[in-house]
Amino acid sequence: MSQANILERLQPIFRDVFDDDDITVGPETTAEDVEGWDSLMHVSLMINIERAFGVRFSTTEVASMTNVGELARLLEQRIAGGGRA
């Protein structure tokens, strides 16, 4: 699965988690770009992403991501490698 496909699949997850149909995410999107994206929402977002993609992230991986592009790259690697850390 390409990063473009991953970003396409992430879009509705972000919209659902943040309850905002106008959110548009791209590789450079950060928590500062999305209203309400605090630490609690980050946990909810990551849980929803893990479920949707059938993957698991370590706490270190989650904490080290700085933008959606890094998330997409990690998802791409995880999907290619079978899903688990």
C-alpha cells in the first residue's frame, strides 16, 4: 500500500475522531494544525488507526511521530512487514 493510499484511508479516521468533516490531512499535518488534537485525542486517534490498519505501535513510536507523513511511512512499513512491532 502506498503512502498516498494510506493518507486517503487516514482522512476519514481523522474526521471521525475529531468530529470534523472539514479536516484535510497531508504529510506535513501536525497536531498544531488540527483543533482539539491534544494528548488524549492523540491516544484515541492512534487506537482508531491501529484498528483500521490492523497494526500495533509501541509507545516510543507514537511519541516520536511529528507529522502525518511520518505516521504514513510507519504504517507503510508496518503493513509491508505484517502489522506488529
